[in-house]
Amino acid sequence: MKPQIIPIQVLQRAFPGLDLGEAQEMVEQGEVMNCPAGTVLCREGAFESTFYIVLDGEVKVTKQLQGEDERLLNRLRAGDFFGEMAILHQAPRAATVATMTESTLLCFPKEAFSALLERNTSMSLAMVREVSRRLRENDDMAISDLRLKAKELAEAYQHLAEQDYARREFLTTIAHELRTPLMAANGFVQVIRTANLQGDALKSGLETVARNLQDIITLTNDILFLQEMDLILPAFEPGDVGAVVAACVEALHKDAQRNHVGVQLTLPPDVPTAMIDAKSLGRAIQAILHNAIKFSPEGGEVAVEVGQQDGVVWVRIEDHGVGIPPEALPQIFDRFFHLDQVGGHLFRGVGLGLSVARAVIEQHHGRIEVRSTLGQGSTFTVWLNSQ
């Protein structure tokens, strides 16, 4: 049904030079649509054959682009038109058009639209101008999209190159970290076999062999653990986080003594239980504590504390060692990343401990944070939801 009055000025705004008679012909050939907000008029990719002029209201033109949910291309108001490209080229719609407010549109089926173009010079010229403008816009958008894809591709290649370098460095470091304790253990075994070591010297030699073999076992277990984490799900059950932390402190007692590090454990009596896998959580806490001891080459104190706040159990491990360089902080939890030298001190390792810790804490739906000042030490805090 056609309204009694069509605002001629709206049609003349769409097609400059349109006289009253031509405008009246357009009204007679078209059909008025009253659409509530949210009405989809054209859908991207669909084959449709209707041309629209906005008489009142507001519509939006959107397009789905790779890497984006939806891009807003344009807002159309009274005097704007759309839909001509699909009719002229018999191509699918290049974008989706939907009403943003209650809107009124004058619509033309393909046959009526084509007949109007043949008879109406003003409309034809306006259409040529609009098609040219939209082609330019499409070219600009295509170039922008290509630039975005080129940037994403370059970033992907850079990431792959960095990952490849990290893997090669990791394999080199693994070989070195395995060879060093193996050679040390083998050397002492050869000496022990000669029976030239007796008494305390023999005991010390055997302890050295055992310590180096333990280093190899720990490294191997860490590698296997990271590989198996996605395959073997932890068994969560209510557990005492304090007891887990205390066991880790006890397990690393000798390491702390060798580094002349004192470990001070603070356990309040009322820490609530949390849903944990005690074995994997212990591995994570032990990895963080081992780092605190390792990066305190001049001795000192490491403070380990367990507490609770607002239904969250936290574990804080604070050392006063060499600290972490600011540029390394974003990478310390990355697999394969390790610090060879800090503050003039050399450190062994392959960079798996903190990767293991983060992976375990994330499996527990917790989080791990670090604060560090170079030359003054580091503080790691683990947050776990209480039961």
C-alpha cells in the first residue's frame, strides 16, 4: 500500500535533477515498506533483486570480514539508496543491510528498476556516480583487508621463526644439561670402580653420582609431564595446601643447604582446604621454590607463606636473589625460555620449571603472578580457589 504523500525532496536528494514528474513516476512504480528496527533487508551472499530508497529512519550496512566479527561500512538515512549493484551485475549481495530504527523505504523490483533507468536520465547519472563511488570504497576496503592479511602473515612467520629458534636452543640446552650430569656421574663411577675412594671420599662420590642422576631424572620427568598434561587429567579432591607446601620445603631442604639458603615457612592454623591434585600442585610449588633457591647464588633467606583471603588460598614465595630483568618478565613462564646469566652469575637450566608451574596452576583454575626487581629478588604468588 502506498502512502498518500511521498516526500519528493527525499527522492530529489537521492537523484539530483529529478523533476516532479519523474519523482511521481518513481512513486507509482515503487512499493512502500514500513519496517520495524532490526529488519534485515539484504543479506550478504544472497541473490536478491530489489532496489531500495530510504524515505525515513536509519539503516546500517555491515560486512563480515576475515578476522573480524562484523564491520560497519555505512549508515544510510533519508535520501540514500542501496541494492543497485546486485541488480546491475546479477551478483550476490556484497553486504548485509538492516534497519537500525523504525524505517520507511521505497522498493523497486528488478524489472521496474531497469525500466526507470532507461527512461530517466537523472536517475541513470546518479546511479553511475553511486556505483563509481562504491567501487572505489570496495577497492579501498579490499586493499585494507589485504594489508591486514599481509601483516598477520608476517607476524605468523615471525612467530614460527621464533618458535623454531626456541626449539633449536632447547634441544641444544637439553643435550648440554643431560651431558653434564652424565659425565660427572660417569667420572665418579669410574673412580669408585678403581677402589681408590674410601670412607668419606667414597660417600661423597656416591652422593655426587646420586645428585647428578636425580638431576637427569627431574629433567626427564618435567619433559614427560608437559607432554602428558593434556592427556592425563588431574584427580582433584579436597586437600590441604599447607601440607603440600610443607612437603615441597622438606624435599628441597638439601638443595637450600648447598646454596646456603635458609627457607622460612609460615603456615597459619586455619587455612581452608581447596580442590587440588596434590601431586601436580606439589610439582608446581616445588618448581617455583627451586627457582627461588637457584637464583639466590649468594645465599640469604627465602620466605614461603600460605594464607587465605576472600575464599582464596594463596601461596607466596619470596627470595632476595638476583631478580629478573624487566624485559624477561613477560617470557619467564614460556616453555623453553631460561635465563643463562643474571647480575654476573651463570645459571644452568632449560626453562621448564615455571612452564610446568603455570600449566598446573591453570589446570587448577588458579593464577600465578610474579613481581621482581633486578638485584633485589622476586616474589611469586599462587592463587587457588578454596573449597
